[in-house]
Amino acid sequence: MLSNAAGQLFGYSLQFPRALLRLLQSGTDAKVGIEVCGDVSVFFPDGKILSEEDKSSLSRNVLTDTSTNLWKTFYNWINAINNRNLNARTDKFILYTNHTVTSDSVVLKLSEAKESKDIDEIVRFSINKLEKISKEQYVFKYMNSVLKENKDIFVEMIPNFEIIVDHKADDVYDSIRKEIRNKVVPEVQIEYLLGSLTGWLQTTISQKIASAEPAIISYSEFGTYFLHLFTMIRNKQELIDYALSKIPAKNELAQKARERPLYIKQLEIIKSSQDDIIEAVSDYFRANINRQEWIEKAIINETSMQDFQDRLYSFHQNSKKQIALTKSHETSENQGQLLLLSCKNRRERISNMDPPDKTVQGTYHVLADEPCLGWHPDWQSHFL
């Protein structure tokens, strides 16, 4: 039961990267759908349709010569043709699988057959397979419908049929990376774009389904989002937020807070609320993750990061002096809260680029953890 569920989830999850690949490959005015006219479909402005069915398995080839997966797919396509949702002569029929098919398999021969004599030969071969199958077998009705009851339609669609085989689980993502790379995207930004586009696609499709809309995305919608990311990268006015998908869950953040690292103790002595402490843990991790990614990908260097931290430190020191002069009547805890708030609202750039939200706040917590600075007016006596 669990194995079947995992296999079904894996199959469904493949539709998103396949749809993303189709969006990257399709031209202006095209639209891509999920579970609209196939697992993945492309609607071209001239009225033609590409219908793709994705057949995957965690452990075995699901497209054997007499498999239900294979013949039910053709059966469904033919029904769509009979219902005038697809056209056998003008539309494309794609079968995608994550398992190797043998060179003598029916599905591969159907994919390769473009001439009449080759088509007739593979159809005769398939009919011979059908003759050896009992009518009680589940696959019989599908093969019989395709090969006998709707043979003319089947023969007509074969030249437009193609099988695509990805031998490794990551092959589909490698194809996406190639398409992104072809758009002259810097190599260090490809993984960020891949993750951002995948997340955007899943969110957009989910929102359309929740609104009872067809799960169809126009190239225009996709292009607008892609252009925003692409422009941001090319102009280099904003640093990419690599941490968004890596921040621990709220219960994990709470656990980190209970471990009471030094920057949390710095907040405790100025009586910060529990919500502020959880936020600080999140900001700390976000700043650390991004720093590591930016330096590793050579987007910034250690010198740039040190300069950024030095400017934050300088602002902290000046704010501390100002608060000591103007808010001396406040308690030490309140002075610390005012200093923290002032620093959290600070805006600084890194290498003339705007860092993501929470970078300043998180970096201040990193500095408080070292400890280079603190919030309480007398923090040194507590922690040094």
C-alpha cells in the first residue's frame, strides 16, 4: 500500500517539472496545462495541441508490449480524438517514461514508425500480440479498442507519436537546466532559477485549481515571472535569497531557541518576547545560509561581507551612544529594546546590491553571537 502511494506521488510530482520544461520550450502565445488534455499539454496559437502522458515507476518498466499503461494511454487519446478534443493528424502525442524500454519493444517501434510500411508492420505485430491475450485480461479491452475498433485512427496518429525516455530521476531537471542555461543565465544562478520557477509553477497551479479554474498557464504569465527573476539577476541590483526554502520549520526554530545560543541570551536579558526570539532564530539562520551561498557561488567575497558587517557595527555603536544620551531615564531593558529596534530597521547594501529581507536583522544576531556587540547597555559584564 505504501509503495503504491509513493509510486503514485512520484508519478504526479513529475508533471510539474515536465510542465516547466514545456513552458521553457514553448513560444510566445502558447499555453501549458496539467491534467487538462493529458498529464501535461501544450496549446499552440495555431490551434495545435501537444498531449503528453507521463508514465513512471520506482522499480520497473511500465510500458511492456502488453501493459495496460501503454494501451490505455492510446485508448484515452483515441477517445479524445473521437470527442474532437484532439486531432490525430495535426496534434502531437508524447509518452514520457523514467524507465528504459528495450530496442525491440512495441512502444519504441511505434515511436520510430513514420512510413506507411513501418506503421503497417508494427500494427500487425501488435495485433498478433492481441490474439494471444485472453478476453478476461484487463488489458484486452484497451488493445482491442485501439487495434481493431479504432485501427484507422490509431494508424493515423502513429506518425505524430513519440516516446521520451529519461533513464535517471534527475534527467528531467537536467533538461530544464539546459533550457535555462540557453537563455544566457549565469551558471551560478541556474539552481536558484530552477527552484524559484518550480515553486512558482506549483503555487500558481494550486491557486488555479482552488479557484475552480483550468490548470493552464500561459507563456505570458510564465514569461512575466521569469523576466522578473532574469532581470534581477542580470542587473545584479538584488542579492538572491537562497534561504527561503531552507529555513527550519517553526517547531525546529523553537527547539533551537531552547538551546539558548548566545544571541538568544542577549535577547533574554532585555526581556524580548518569545515571538521575537523565534523570529531571531529564523533571521539568524537565513542570514547564515545566504552568506554561505553568496560566497560559495562567488556572488560576493569575504571582504564585501566584512565591510557590510563593519557598517552594521558602526551604526550599532552610534545608535547605542544616542540612546544612552537621549533615553537615560529608560530602564536598561528598554534601552536594549530601542537599540535592537533601531538596528533591525537599518538598511545596508552589500557590494552595491540590496540584500534580501531579514539579512540585516540576521547578521546583527550573528554579530551578537560572536559576540561583537550586544543590546543591553551593560552586555559585556554578562557575557565577556
